Amino acid sequence: MTSSFQPLAALIAQAVSELKPCLRVASPGSRNAPLIEAFAELPGDEIVVLDERSAAHIALGAAIRRMHPAVAYCTSGTAGMNYGPAVAEAFYQRIPLLVITADRPKHLIDQGHGQSIRQEGLFTAHVRGQANLDPSLTLAENMRLLQHALLGLEEGPVHINVPFEEPLYGRPSLPQEFQTEFGPSPVKAPLELILPEWLKESHRPLLIIGQWNPAWGSALRLVEQLRSKGWLIAAEHLSNLPAKLALNLEDAWVHAPAARVDAIVSLGGAWIAKESKKRLAGTPHWHIGPSAPHPDLFGSLKESSEMRPYEALKALALISPSFEPSWARIWVQQRAYPCQNWSDLWAHEFIAQHAPEGMDVHWANSTSVRYGVHTWSHGGWVGDYAHFANRGASGIDGCSATALGSAIVSNRPSLMMTGELAFFYDPNGMLHDEIPPGLKVIIFNNSGGNIFQWLKGPKESARLDSHYRWGHGRSSEHLAAHLGLPYRAVHQSQDLEEGCAWLWSQPEASILELFTDPNQSEQSWKQRFQP
């Protein structure tokens, strides 16, 4: 066999080429030099991001927006461990994220060499496929390992770990006589959805549409069909449905305490509604999702079926019997009154009514995404918007980087709605020169994690400011300057309209930071149903 240089890198490059990823995200390093050089020959977009945690989230955001594989790759050692949060998010959202970690040869692990840790199976609990390539095996054997692992991208993240011997620098190549055989994924037989007998015998069924990626297809017509058959539909802004078609169930219990739901079907991704999960505990539940784990949201999971969300919704609309429609009409949103005081709620309500249409809206976790639910369900965000959030693992890590990755591959303007702590936590996501001009960031700064003021336990603790809210007196102004982004601050309601007009008109990515009082924001939130 003709000699070749770093053939495993060349083999991986061939596999990545056939995937046609929507984005490749590299991080600087030495042990991954063979991958850097091999991927340099590939078509498609690649960016370089210093921080591996942010890099993986940028790739995640691209994969979320396109529902097509994106790749992040890095050097050996602790660099790869920083991929963990994005891998976990991709696992629970079932996003095709491919992470590739360079490694030192096996005989050098645990021997005191720098950037050498136990990388085999690094993400075992949160990947759908993985392969540890082995230079001692034949290329054909490594190709089979690689091909088998990549099949997992159908359901979520995949990890490829590849050890490289020195020398590391040069142009990777395969032996001329070696033929790669990466082919299409096997075609799966179509699945049939069968309605459980206990659901047929129910009278008051609830359908929960969880987080819904627009790339799956529009759920609007199918939801209308199920509503006409007597189903109560619960959704949130992340379900990407018009509010007139579904309830934010958190704001509906007050009107229908006696209209007991007697069957639940859930599909799509995460559902935020914490109070409703408690109230519905024990109700017979059928979850439909593409693969395990199937969440037992109410401690009463009777059935689970495996089918992709759009296909499941289409099948359910077809096979569902008609139920008595009058019961569902009892459920209406509790009336919310417009906020009168400058606060987070006032600003969210204003933006939900005035943001330009045709935007992707990315929601940071904690209070931001919950304000999004409320403003959507009470008349905001009407029009052409697509809503996204990292609700798989629900951490604040990577919210900004995920939005950025999505913005890079989207053909629409993008708006990031975030709290200041989430923004502080992820600044390295924007520490490079690939920020698209259509990305706008609105930061709600109430000097800490305001959600903990909503909760009785933390609020009564002497450590509320130091350990729960993480109170501070900082702004994002100098951080924006560090990132090279235009910045403007708003401190009162009468200046928000002008501030937003400035943000929308900027020819480049920009930051608008809104400063609110945490006590007023807490009060406004808790009094939103009072005239």
C-alpha cells in the first residue's frame, strides 16, 4: 500500500465532505493540526473560535437553524471537555451536532504529558453515536467505525475521537488505492401510529406541543384539525404557533379548575410550564418522540411511541376521533393587564409589539424565555417570527453563541433576548470576526438573576444577593467595546422607542442594554393579572 500522511485525518475529512455540514467551527490547537489541514481542502463555511465551549454552541446553533449537521473540532485534553454543555443540549433537542476531538496516542495517556486526558467515551451518556479511531487498525476498519458512529446524527450528537502521532504538520492524504465507501444512511421503514384504547375512551384530551423547530414543517393546519376534533391545545412561543390556536396553560387554570383533563398527548421538545406539570400529575400520558428518552412529565407515562414530531402530528390528526368540543371552550387565558411601570415586563411587552417582522428570535434561559411565553400568549409576537432557545438542558451557558451560530447560517435577521448574567457568561461566543450584521442583542440588566426573587426559598435567604441572584453593579458597555460591537443603554421607558429604532437601523451587529430595578421588575411580574 502506498504510504500516506495522517490518513485518519484525511478519512475524517472525506466523511465530513460527504455530510456537507452547514458550518464547521474550529478552535486553535496543535494536536488537531492534521484536521485543520485536511479540512482546509473542503468546500463550505468554516470559522475559528478561540473558546471551545462557545465554538460547540455556535455549531449547535447552526445545526438547530438548518436541522442539518454542523461540525466542531478541537485539540486534545481539556479542550474537548468544553464541548460538553453543547453536546448535552444537542442530545435532548436531538440536533445533528458532530464534535471531533484530536487526541494523543493511547500509550501517552496518564503518563504526565500536557493536554492528555482520558478522552475515549468522553460524552457517552449524551451522544447518539461515537467512535474512537485507532491508528493500529486498518483504514477500512476505521472507516467502518466512523460510518457506524455517523449514523447517530439522525437522532442527535456524535463524538469522534482520533489519536494523532507526530509529526502533525503537513497535508493529510489517503493511499491512492484506498477507496472510501461512505454511503447514504439506510432508509427506515415508515412507522404507523396507533391510538391507545384508553385514549379513545377519554373525553377531555390535552395535546401539548412542545418546542417546535420550524425546519420540521408547519404545525398550524394540523393543530387546527385537532382543535376542531375537540382537543385542548397547550403551547408556548417556542412551539412556533399563533397564540390564538393554543393556550399558555399556566395562565388558564384559574378559569377551569373543574374541567379535569383525562388524557394527555405530548410531542415536540421541551415544555416550560412548571405549574401545569404539577397540576396534571397522575393524568394518563402518551409521549410521541423520535427516540428515547421519552419524558414522563406527569409521573404517569402509559405509552410512548417513536415518530418524528411533524409525522406524529400529521398521523394523530388523521386517526383521532372527535371529542365533545364544548369542554375545551371553557379554557381561556387569564386576563393580563398592560404593565404601567418601567420594568423588565414593560420592556418585553413593548418589544413584543414593535420588533420588526421576519426575525429569528433567540431566547436566553432563566427569566427571558419565561417573559417570552407571557408576551406571546397575551398578544405579542404576532406575525412572522421564529422562536428558538436552548431548552434541552436549559442552562445559560452558550445562549449567545447558539444564537450567533444560527444567525451565521440563517437568511433572516436575528434578535437575541437575554439577561445580563447569561450574556456575561458567554462573551467568548462573540470574540471573533464572523458576527453577521443582522444579529441584534437586547440585554435586560436588573443587576442579578431576577428569577430567584420570584421564588420563596431564595428570596427569604440571607444569601439571596450573594449566592442566588449573584447581585452586581456591572454593565455590558466595556464588554461590548471589547467585542467591537456598537452599544447603547436605556434607563427609562420614554427612551426605549428611540433605543430600539437605533438598534434596528444599525448596519452591523449591535447591543442595546436596558437597565431596570429588580424590585420593580419582580412587583410588575407578580401583579401582571391585577388591574
